[in-house]
Amino acid sequence: MHTIHALVAHLAARWQNLTTPAEAERGDSPVGTAVITAILVAGAVVVAGAIVAVANGWVALIPTQP
């Protein structure tokens, strides 16, 4: 349990450090990067799902032996 609390405390301190106004002038926001990454991941999941659906459709067309 101590490890979880330490991890949460570390992440909260890091988040606070990254979102300070002094750090804001360093370039792209980590929030914007996270949003772009989430959109790319969602797109990859959709493409993978479409590929699996097409492959399952092709496999369904293969005749089975009686």
C-alpha cells in the first residue's frame, strides 16, 4: 500500500511541476500530447478491428468439409 501512495504522490508532484507557468513556455503541453496519443491509439484500435472483421469474413467463406 505504501508503494501506491508513493507513486501517487510522485505523479501528483510531477504533474504540478509540469503545469507550473514557468514550465509552460518549454514547448508542447503534456496534455496535448496525451490527447493526440489517445486519438492515435483509438484510431489504431478501429483499424485493427476492421482488419479482424475482414479476416473473419474471408475465413467464413472457406467451405468446410462434411
